[in-house]
Amino acid sequence: MYPSYLKLYKSGELSERVKKAKELLKNCEVCPHKCKVNRLKGELGFCKTGRYAIVSSFFPHRGEEFPIRGYRGSGTIFFSFCNMRCVYCQNYDLSHWGEGREVEPEILADMMLELQNFGCHNVNLVSPSHVVPQILEALLIAVEKGLKIPLVYNTSSYDTVETLRLLEGIVDIYLADLKYLNTEYGRKYSKVKDYPQRAKEALKEMFRQVGNLVTDSKGVAIRGLIVRHLVLPNDISTTSEVLNFLKSINPQIALNVMAQYYPHYKAKEYPEIARRITTEEFKKALEQARGFNLIKD
């Protein structure tokens, strides 16, 4: 059955996954921070999100990679706050400041259904790592009301393998960032202590679940992993290390090497990333990525 979660719903497994995910909120271990707060009682940890998810906006997005946006747009739900604090974040008003509104699972489910009614190819969950239990709770309600388009898990890759395993057979498409493979850069620019380790573990798990990108006859994603790599100035993005790691997973992994870096938010406080990248820096990254299954619009 497609999307995959329909099979789990029919078997009753989706309901069991919801129960397991909600248990993680009691002594929170949803993401690598493992803050140990009781979010079911409204206690807040690093992500500043309690019992319910906070949503900034939802709409048909036509700016994603073509396999994601297709011809009718990707049904994007932007979750507020984040489990990272990237100093160059372009959505800092959402991810750092938390602009948005708290939504109960019934409301989140209705958002998913509305996006389906718009004709979107998928439900695109942006910055979902800290609200996986809330997403699954809403998904169960949405499926009962007729949801039948696939889920895109659009993540920074700061995820735990344990939480990702709750999504196996539920998420068909992973859209994952790989920012850098340098621990100190993760601390300095994203304010997390172990980004490379966690991201590598997460990407291996995502690939294990869904494999390489598969599209329909029109080029729209059906299943698989797409990795995004944003090129940063002065090779802060450690592109060579990133590409070697991805090659070790699969040489034909779907990869989007991105040039749109801009020194948003607090980036100008860090001289080494306080500028746009040069044409030469981007050309070098593309040359290094030659041979990968590059996503091109």
C-alpha cells in the first residue's frame, strides 16, 4: 500500500508507534539533547516545545527540489523552534524565536488534510526532529480522515536513530541536510556538541529505511533519501569529508549541492562566514560532487 503508513495503519502498528513516541515525551529523549524533561506536563527543554507542536505556517511550497515540489507543490508544514541554533539560519524568526501557534493534534491533522485537498504531492514536515511524537499523533487522526499522500521528513539530521526507527514504514521520503563533518564547527555555528556523529548515524538509518531516490514517470519522488549540502565560505562546510561519507553510504545517493548561502541572522558576527560564497568555491564543490546523483532543477 502506498504511502507506506497506510499498511501500518491497517495492521494497527501505527497506533502502537504513536504510543511509543508519546512515551519519549515523559522524560524527553526525542532528539539527541535528551533533556529529560516531562513535555507531557508542559516542561520545556532545549527545543522550547512542550506537549503540543508549534506551527509557523503551512502551504503548498513550490521552491523545493523538483522531485519534492513536482507540478502541484509540496505541502509544507513549518514547525517552530528547532533542536539546533545555527547562527546563519535563514528562518531564525521561527527556529530561534518560535514565531507560530501551538496546535493540538486534531488541528495538525486538519492541516495535513488541507494540504492534500490543495493537490500537493506530499506533506513536507520542516524541522520535525523535536516533534516526532506530535506528528505521529496527528498522522493517525489524519489517516482516519482520509490522508493518503506520502510524508517528507525535512530535517537538519540532528536526530536519534531510536526516534527515526519509529518512523520506519511511515516516512517514505527523507530530505536531510548534512551541514559539516567537523565537531568544532557544529559547536560553534550550530550550538550542538556532536553534530557530525549524530548526523552520520541518522543518515545511515534513513538510507537503510528508504534507499536511493525513486521517482514516478513524471520525476516526482515516491520514496528514498535526498541529501542537501549547503556550501559555506572558506570550506566551513567540509565538503570533501561530507562527500566521502555520502559515497560510503552509496555512490549514487541523491545529492543537492546548494549555493544559496547568505549570512543571515548572527553570521556577520563570525568573519569567516560573513559573506556569500564565491563562484570558485561553488564550482569546486560541484567538481568534487561529480559522479553523485545530483538533483537539478
